[in-house]
Amino acid sequence: MDQTYILLLGLAALVAVVAAVVIRKRMQQDQDESTPADSPYATSTEGEKRCPKCGMGNMWTDRQCIACGAALKG
Ligand SMILES: [Zn+2]
């Protein structure tokens, strides 16, 4: 057997193995992406408490609305 032929055969086998690994990884990533990252319960107001009375955005540390003084939950 020619040495170049063996080298090419080995290279082809290596490429096939790498391709199989890459495809498998990509398929696993697709499965991970199929599950939503954020839950439907997540709030869109990041770090902010909406006043139930006037709708003012307050800091999540505030216990009272800065606009109308209504008590905030949490
Ligand atoms: Zn308010």
C-alpha cells in the first residue's frame, strides 16, 4: 500500500470522527435551546416594583410608592 493513500485514509477517518462529534454537540445544543431559558413567571420589570395604584416604577427596595405613597408588596 502507498503511504500517501494510508495518510489520506487516516485523515478522512479523522475528519469523519470530528464531524460526527460536532454534529452530536450541535444536536445536544438544539435540545437545550428547545427548553425556554426564561420561565413564563419572570417579570419584565427588572429590579423594579410597579405601584398597583398609580403604576409608578419604584426601586425593589422601596416599601412605599415614591409617587403616591401606596404600600408596595414584597
Ligand atoms: Zn404609586
